[in-house]
Amino acid sequence: MKKILIANSSIFFIFSLFFTIYFLGFDNLWFNKTNWLYGAGDLTNAQLSWQYFKNDIWRFPIGRNPNYGLEIANSIVFTDNIPLLAIFFKILNPIIYEKFQYFGLWIFLCFFLQLTIGYNLVKKISQNKIFSFISSFLFLLCPFLLFRLTHHFALGAQWLILYAFYISYFIPPDKKNIHWILIIFLSLLIHLYFTVIIFLIYLCFSIENIFKKNNLKDELLSLFYKIIFALITMYVVGYFESSPINAVSNGYGIFKIDLMSFFDPQLEGRKTWSVFLNDINGTNFEGFTYMGLGNIFLVIFAFFIFLKIKLQRELITQNFNIFRLGNIFVIFFLIWSVTTNVSFMGKEIINIDLPKYIFALLSIFGSTGRFAWPVIYVLIFFSILIIYKNTSKSLSIPLISIILFIQIFDISVGVKNHKITKVHGAMVGGNDPIWKVIEKDFDIIRTTYLYNNYGPIFSKFSKIIGNIDSLKTDIILNAAMDRQKAAAVRYSLIKKINNNNLPNDTAYLIDNLGHLKQLKMQFSKQNYGFFNRDDFWIMLPKKKLLMNKNDISELNKIKIDKIVLNQKYNLNFRDKFLGFGWSHNHNKKGVWSEGSNSYLLLNGSNIEENNLEMDLSLTPYKGNKREDFKVKIFINNKLNKTINLNNKKNITQAKIKFKNDKKNNEIKIHFEFSGLISPYDIFESPDARQLGVLLTSFIIKEKI
């Protein structure tokens, strides 16, 4: 028996190694190779957060990572870097490479464990080693598993789901608890979504136990102990470094599966995972759960067998019906993954509105498409079981082999299209000498717009951050960003700019041209250097003398945009006329003023007239009922007008009259708000932005 186990493990080891090399590339497998991890969004975030964690001192909770994010820093549990390995290799930091990655090892482990646990699941039922061996590959070659490894390393640990099934079905009752504790511990040190899935599987198992033994009290007590253990582990690792409210998103009902997602091999704008099947509209990123044509045939074939024949007594094991437990799994997880916003091929067919507090609670784990994974694995497992129990040995092995061949051939194009052998996105290497200056003379590098969760410049800038990770930075990704802290950082920066009080130890990566224009207007005549390097603009205090001819030339080209009389200008986030203090409107028309200060930057050199009138189309934030909700409007630092927004709820147009200065055609319009509140303040949503007005457009006319 031991020889057979060793032989199977050896085969799985060899296959997993070669598949990892094919999937990842031979060079990228080595611990000291990190370039492939930059420029790839979440994968990059995993590597950079690990680098900062590795190079930092030990703290408590042990997952704290304050230099990676500064004010919005959190724990490594929210940056997809697999805390289990991050903590282990940090212990080995004195003897490992300075630039070190373990994600190649992790992919290999995921492949190996998926095969091994899948094999043992089937073998417990079939007792047929060849059949079990072939069947195990159907658990591994699932497109939704392989696809996840190309975007979120930690979510490749779907072997945890198989392990939870194994515990539920096959571990003796007197040994179950220790296995449940182990898997809960592992899941918390890998990804919280797996912990949720495992607890739900455990609850299904407990329900079965209660029906069987009528031991409600014992089961509740056991559940209580496991929850206490989980909470202690979460505290020690660093899950509570962020408020739970920061986990709330708008995901529930959005990041779900479509009723056809199991059969949809392609996401919009991405390459297909199927040789045979065409794209079906409706599947979003989190809802990608294509099974592969082989697994689809497997389930359909087993379903017809299930309908035609009477279930044999052999399906009853360990004094309980595994189908009863399987039904609980399927129904529960399917309902959660579909959500109350049910769609078929992208078209909404059912939408049940939920009370906002229930909606907020469910949105804590808003990526509901992930909860379809247990459904698929249950379907695969039961289908394999049905085929084995209801066909002869001489038929079951050829049949499962044909199904596996179809699966391999069908997804071969997807594996080829989605290999992680190259850098995923645009990236710069940071070889310019200015980066060495920043590394030597500065302690911090910030962006001029701290974006909630995903900074647009992050992927492109990631290689540079990786090379100068001695710097503290807020240019990061974070799955549980404190929205209030992020907003406070944005407002603090604007205040420092207004007061001409920027710290000398901080370099600034300029987010957009509007910010650059405003910074140039205020600081270019002072001892601030503006550097156009590697497709980025950087502003450095006390470094003006380091600007070269190209920096000076490119900075001189940066002008406030000219305006034309009687032309309507529609505005969107990062528009050319917008300075600091504006935020997005979730891809809709217009921009929100955010914080106490917002700026429009205009150039009136095209206008001959002296007396001008500006019509602004704006809508005050409807949730603000305060009496002191006002805006003061300054033109080139002179107060022009004060509007009481609270008493003029129906306002859609604001008029500003001003003179066009022939000596200085640059027009800086400064909106200074008071009495602001955020949607978070009034429990409307987790949005912590202090919103003033939604500005959609403006027109400048000659004053008659």
C-alpha cells in the first residue's frame, strides 16, 4: 500500500512540476526570478507586499505591513501573498535572496495537492487505483482554477475545498475535529474566502450530523470552539487591522455567476478557454466558472444515468446518504453564487431588492461567483461516483479516459492563452538615475491621488517600486483599504499644497495632467524639481537643479488649456480642466467635488472680452441636509461668490461673473466647501468621500 502511495505521489509530483514549468516557464520557477511578477496587477501586489513584509521588522499582529501603504497600510492577509508562506520565508530571511519569490513553488503545490486530494476522494469510493488516477485530473484541469492562478495566487488553493469534502465524507468521527481545525487554520493563512467556504461546508456536515444523531447541543458547542479558534488566529495574523466595514463593497448581485456561466468559456475582451464552445454573454470576472467540455459531458452523462437507474445501496456509506449532504452543498452554494439578481446569458430575469443593511452584510463577501466552486467540485465528484458505481470496470476506465481526453483537448487553447510566462501589463524598469536620487534622498514616495483599492499607475510603476522598496509608499493595492483614511490622505495633501507645506522627505508621483498643471502653477518658481522620466512625472522638493533640458522643455509644454466662448465642456474624472479635489462618478457623466477644496484650471488667452460669465451645471450631494452646507468660489484667490447649497436643493446652474485678466490669462477657480458629509456618515454606503457637488459641464460666455 505504501509503495502504491509513493508511486502515485511521485507521478503527481513529476506531472505537477512539468505542468508548472509549462504554465509558468522554467526560468520563472526559480526563487530569485521576480521580473515576471511586475506589471500584472494582483500578482504584482502579492510580490511587492511580500517584499515589504520580508524587509520589515517583526511586529504584532505578525501580519502587519505598515511601510506598504503608509496611512492605508494593512496586513498581508489582504494583499494576496499567501501569509502561510510569507511568514515562513520571513523567518528564513537571513539566508534567502534579497529579491525572492515563492509563487512558483505555490503554483506547483496547488497542482500537486489538487491531484493528490482528488485522487484520494475518488479512491475512497471506487477502490480502483487506475480509475481514481485518471479521475483526479478532472479536478485539476478546471479552467476556473487555472484562470484564478493567473490573477490571484491565493485563490489557486481550491484543494482546500476538496480536503473539506474528504473530511466530511471519509475522516472517522473521532478524528474529524482535528482535521477541521487544521483546514480552518490553513485557509485563514491562505485566503479568507476559503475559510468562509469551509465553514459553510462544515455547517452542512453538522446539519447532517444533527439529523443523524439528534445532537444539536454538541454540534453547536463544537462550532463555537471552532469560531473562537478562527477569531484568535485572525487576530494574531492581522485580519482586524482594518475595520470590517472596509470589506463592504457593491459586489453582491454584481460579481456573481450567470445561469450559463458553467458553459461560458470566455470573458469579454479575453481569450477563450474552449476549442469547441463559443462565448456566451453575461459572465463577469468573478463569475467565470467554465467547467471544460469534458466535465460538462461527465455531469450530463452521470445525470442521465441517475435518472434511468435506481441508486444502489453502495452509495450509502458511513450510515448516511452522501447525496443528502451533496444536495445541501449544491443548493446552498448555488443560491449564494447566483444571488438575488439572477441573470441568464447576461439578461436579468429576477432581481429581488434587499434591505440596505442586509445588502451591506452580504456584500462583505460580494465576490459571490467564487461560491460556485464547491458546487462544481461536488458535481464532478458525484458524477465520477455515479459512473463508477453503475458501469462495469471494463467500461468505466475507458469512459473516464475519453472524458479526460475531451477535457484536455478542449481547454488546451485556454492553457496556452493564459500561461504566466511573460509580464502581464505595461511596465517600466526604472533605470533612470533620478530613481537612485529618490532612493538615496527621500524616505517616502506618494501618488498625488490616493485611489481606493486600485491605483491606475500601480501596475506600470510596480517594477520601480520593486527596485526601491526601501521607500515607504502609498502606491499599492489593498483588498480592505480604509476608505476614511484614504480620503483623509487626499485632503491632507491638498491642504499642504495650499499652505506650501510639503515635507522635504517625500517624492510625489503625479497622477494626472490636471494635478501637474496645478503643481506647476504653484511650485515651478520655487525649489521643486519636475522630472519627466519613464513616462511618469515626478515632483521632488529641493531638487530643481537636477532638472535636465528635456525636463525643462517638457514642463514648458504643460499649459493650462485654452477655452472658447459659448462652447459647452462636459467633464469626466481626470479631465484636462480639473485640478485637485475631484473624484469619479462611477463611469457616469460628471465629477464629484471631494473634500473642502476643488479647483478648475482655465486659460482665457483665446478670449478678447474682459467681462465674462461662467455657467456651471452642478448638483449638490442630496444626502447633505446640513444648514452650513455652503461653497465659496474664488477666482485667482479672490472671493467671487458664496452659495448656500442646502437652501437651494433644486439648483442646476450656478453663474460666476469675473474679469479676464489680459496680463495673466490663467484662471484658477477655487471651490471651498463647508459642512460636507459622506455617504458613509449617513449610513448610505461605505463611500467615505466628503462629497460637495456633482459637476457635469460648464460654458463661458461674454457678460452682457
